[in-house]
Amino acid sequence: EAVRSALNPQLAQLQAVLQDLHLPLSALQVVGTAGSVTTLAAMFLEMKVYDPFRINGVLLSQTWLNRTIDLLARTPLRERRQLAGLEAGREGIILGGALVVAELLRALKQVQFMVVDSGLLEGLLLTLIEQTFGWPERLVSPFTMDHGGEQ
């Protein structure tokens, strides 16, 4: 309830913008980056060593997230440290982050979200440059999701 109450004003603003644009919530694709979101993806992949290129593009389902929240809620902090993919020092905050993500999915009527480790602001900047100059979308960064050798 606390997470829902904290997010309600921003979610109401988002819904108003979507209504003004005549877009349903189903038109959204939820993408999360950094912090709890990438930690959740690392846990999903059971990573022993964090690899950002494995994180990019991972889809996490609401079902998996709900099961993970249940696991975290019943696992003492010292035992959470043993969970694969959970970075040391995040055991005390990952449950709160997971609850925020779950509430966003519920409010946005989404069943999954994509995880990206790459810089979101960097991607927005590249898109803005392309749009400003009328260029095709071809600019890439060193954090590209293409992990075929060239980065």
C-alpha cells in the first residue's frame, strides 16, 4: 500500500498524458534500467559474475517477479546474501525495489518488462541527435546491445 500510495500521483499524470494522446496503457512497453531492475535480471539469470551484455534485453514476467518477491519477503537478510545474482550490499533494498517494479507493472497493466543495462540517457541523446539532423537511427554507443564482438 505504501508503494502504491507513493506512485499514484506520477501514475495519474502518466495516464492523463496517455488519454490526451488517445493511447491505451497497452501501447506502452515497460523498460527498466539500473539498480534493482538489473539486480533482478541478474537473479533471474542466476549470475555468479555480473555481465551487462547478458542483462540487456532480458524479459522478466510479472509471475516471476511475484514469486521472487515472495522468496525475498520470507528470506532473512543474511540468507538473501546467498541468492545467485544478488550483489553484496543490495540484500536490504532489493525487496523494496522489486515491490516498486511490481506496482508499476500492476498499474500499467503489463505482464512483463525488459531490462537494459545500457545508459538510458545516452540512448535518448543519440535518438535526439538523429531526429534533430533527420538521420536514420544508426548511431550506436559502446554500450550497444549487440554483443557479437564489436562494441
